[in-house]
Amino acid sequence: MNIGFIGTGVMGAAIAEHFIDAGHDLTVYNRTRQKAQKLIDKGAKWAVTPKIIADRTDVIFTMVGFPKDVESVYFGANGIFAGLKPGSIVVDMTTSTPSLAIKINKEAHTHNSLALDAPVSGGDIGAQKGALTVMLGGDESAYQQLSDLFDLIGKRVNYFGAAGSGQHTKMANQIMIAGTMTGLTEMLVYAKNAKLPLDQVLATLSSGGADNWSMENYVPRILAQDYTPGFFAKHFLKDLRIALDEADKMGLDLPSTKLAKQLYETMVEQANLGDDGTQGLIKTYEKWKD
């Protein structure tokens, strides 16, 4: 299959590599070419704009940082819709807003093309292992046509309905993760100040009712003082803001998620740690630094 991939960051590059390894013809674009160099070295072609990607390929995946980046990639003067061919399929894997997913879907239809919103969960490890959870909304026929591609990158792929449904599902996911990230952070701070052996605490909790994906994957990184991003804290803050905005539209009050947002605002905007992984939240706790 002739595939385009836009956004070769931590997760995007790993996802795109699975497509190359499966023998697909890949063309890539990223604002910083250096981040796509590994893929180019493996045989991917380089395009200088998203428009050229759309003109040269039949299926275009995007995975960029923020909704404003999605807008630019799709609707900019040199964006996807400036070069999209009839019969194409566009798949936005960015965690973005449901309203933007609906907008992309509608515009794709005017080009006689199909669109999916397909955010994922599983972080850099899941992307590397091809074991992501993929949450789909949009044109079901597009999902059916691309099911073999999703199987390359996901251990669980679920279709939820009309455009925006995938993004709403991802917001539910991020609301849950907000609780696990704040919980694992404060668990470590508590255990350290109680003078417990932290590696044994992790082993014990991982075998009981406190077990969760975030703890298993991020606590070992914290104990190794590894704050490299499996998922950028600045992007997680963006997600929490989207989730709370959508909750407001539904008349929902989510106080725990609001508190998580405030904690990540402290990390990202006051401590300037937005380029750390989400596990870097622990750096903002004074009793962890002692």
C-alpha cells in the first residue's frame, strides 16, 4: 500500500516503522527532517510538504502535537486538503478535539475521500511493540479497508462510531490516566518519606489491587531518574484541557481531573518541564527532592 505519514515524533516514527517493516511504500513529512531520518534510511521517501504527501499517496496518517498543528497540516495552504486525491483515506492519530475530527471528516467527503480519527494509548513502548490501543471514529468503511494496517500497530482496535467518537474515547482514557499518574506520584512520595524500599513497594503493589499500566511502566523510569518522554507532559496537559472543555459542554463537573490539570500546569508552565515525560510530575514535589 502507498502510505503517507506526517509527524515522525516519539510515537509516530515507531508506528511508521511498522508499516515499512511490513513492506508498504512510505512517504514521510515532519517539520524537522532529522526526526524522520531513521525512516528515510530504512527506505521511506521524503516530501517537503503535507500537500505533496497527499498528492503522492493513497492513505495519509497524521500524528502531530496540538490541534493547531492538525489544522495547519490539513487545512493550510500546503496542507493535505490542498493536494488530496479522490478516493483517498486520511487518518488523524493525534489526540485532538472531537469538533476538529468532525471538520476533517466533512472536508474529506467534499474531496470524495474518507476520514478516521484514530487516537491511541500505550505510549512509546506500545508504539515500538505494535501493541497500542487504537480508538476509532469516522467512516467505518475506511476502518474496514485499513484493518490490516491497524493490526500492525495495535493489540486492540475498536471502532466507536461517527467522526469524533475516537477522540471522545481518548478523552475518557486520559481522564483515567490522570488519576493513575497522580496516584503513582503521590504513592512514591509517601513511600519514600516512610523510608520504604521503593523497588520492593513497586513489586508488591504490582501484584495486588493497586496494579496499573502507568505504575508498571513509569515507576521504574522514575526510580532510574529517567524522565525522557514516552508521552510529553505538555501534550498530556493539552489532553486534560480538551477533556475538561468537552466535559463542560456536556454539563459535567470532573473535580479530580481538574486537580490533575492544575498539577500538570505547575509542572509544564511553572517548572518548565513540558518536554519531560508525564512521569516528571514527581519533580514538582518538594518531599521527593529531599
